[in-house]
Amino acid sequence: MMRARLHKTFEAKFIMKKSILNPTHPMMAIASCLAGICAVASVNLHANDIQVGRYSLFATTPTEAQADPLQAIITVQFPDAVRTVGDAMQHVLRQSGYRLAGSEAMGSASAYLMALPLPVVHQSLGPMPLTRALDTLAGPAFRLVEDPVHRLVAFERCEMEWQAVHGVVLAPLTDRH
């Protein structure tokens, strides 16, 4: 009788080893790994993510361009009606929600800049951030000044910095239209 029990016990162990529920069985190991990966993946979901499909997540945070409209990437080909630097700046700002400050806020140097003809090399710009496009249109002698509260953009002449970098003394601006 003892012999039969051992035989049954050995048979039971042998059957258990072949069973898929045995922790050393390859299928059980794969299932354990998959369960672990799923658990880790579910932990990686952020509170700002919304699942929109079986395998797709959507971030509920704004893009950089939505948070700061002046960082939007633009590509622009100016129409023939845009003839001055000021017209070009108004054209690129048109869809951003920002606008140019009045000439009284910018000063005479900026008013002079706005009246300059648009260079041919600036007829098309981009792709680049809106701030870089405005800096390109203004040139190195002017610095972009942003008023995010009123959504205004202005330019100021950066005389000392520009002179130091380029070793050139800037002449005072006069009406040389």
C-alpha cells in the first residue's frame, strides 16, 4: 500500500510539473511578466492623460504654442500688398492674438523700423517660432519686447549691446525716408 501511495504521489508531482499552473512552467512565467508590465504601464498613466482608444492616450495639457502663442511655429509667404517691415509684422501677428504696440509706445527708432521696406529675402519666412520671425524682421539692432497682459509686441533699439558685438557706432536716426 505504501508503494502505491508513492507511485500516486510521484505521478501527482509529474502531472503538476506539466500543468500550466506550476510557477516554473514557461507559460506561467510569461503570464507573470505580462501582468507585471501591465501593472507598470498603468502606473505610468498621468492624471493629465485621457484614454481615447484602446491603445491611444491624449494629453490634456496645452501645447507650447497654446500656452505661449508667440512660440507657435509659422511659415509665411507675404502677399504683394505687404511692402514694409511694419506690414509684415502685422501680418505675422494677425492670427496670434498679439498686436503691435502703438508708435507712441515704441518710440521714433521703432517707428522708423516699421516704415522700412520689407527686404526681398524676408518675403518668405519659416518654419520658425513667431518670436524668431519677428526678430528676423526687426534685425539685430532691435530687441523684441512683449506685454503678455495686454498681448502687445513692441521693439526697442539695443544700441549698447549691438555696438559691442559688431564694433559699429550707430548713427542717430533721422527722417531719411
